[in-house]
Amino acid sequence: MSGPAPVLRPAAAEDGPALARIDAETWSPAVTPAPRFSPDRPFFASCSPADVLVAELDGDVAGYARVAPHLPLSSAAHVQELKALAVAPAAQGRGVGRALLYGARDLAIRRGARTLLLRVLSSNPRAIALYRSAGYETEGVLRGLFHLEGRYVDDVLMALDLTGPGA
């Protein structure tokens, strides 16, 4: 990694087109079971800017992380989920993903969470390695949950304990 460090900030409504473009640029069945989104789709149609952290490099939007409650239940309010993380192809390998992971952790802690969950496809070993290096542990595997491009792919549930000394 070289160059300036990513700068994190809360998302604003006007970030929507840049974030939608990043979704379109990074979509692949190896990283998401969801259908490809149109770059014209309003990014904030299904989430709130309050749940999104934006990473900038040299003043340009380079990636984002979306953190929201895992379940809409007060009994699970202590569990947040990293619902999405995407880094623009031109910014990959420059510390943006790692910075967003740490920013997501900090946001979850500020919200009073004890655990931060995420789900990742087994067909995305690069992301799994990044998550493990940031302290996430595998909690479970839903074997063959998705059928993508003619093969069955596992859904891996990972968690970060926010109560320990490293949190």
C-alpha cells in the first residue's frame, strides 16, 4: 500500500450516484448473490445515508461500508451487521477496504453493539482473508445456499467480538 490513507466520513445523499457506480463496477457473482444493479438505480432507495460510511482517496469516493442492525428486534439491538462493503477497482489494494472495516467496527461500537456480523460467499477468498486479518471469526457456514453460475456456493457467517481487548 502506498499513497495517502483513505479518509472516512458519513455518507450524504449526494454520494448516491458515486456509490451506485461503485456497486456496478464491483458486481460479480463471485462476491454477491444479488442481481446486478443498474448504475442508474438510486443507491439510497433501500438504505439510509446514516448507515453508510464513505471512503475517499484524493477527494474522490473510493468505497463504502454499510452497517445496520442485524435484526429489527430490540432483543438483538446489540448486534450490528456489515451489510455491504465495496471498493472501486481503481482504489483496490490501497487500504480502503481495511479502513472501511475499522470504520464499520467503530460505528458499531458507537451504536452500543457487542458483535459485528457479516456474510461472505465462499467464492470470495480475498474478502475472507481480509476479514480474518481484521479479527473476524467464522461462526457458521450455510453449505450450498446459493446456486451461482452453475455451481453451489456456501454462505459464510463471520463475526467480530466488540467486547474484547482488541475491539
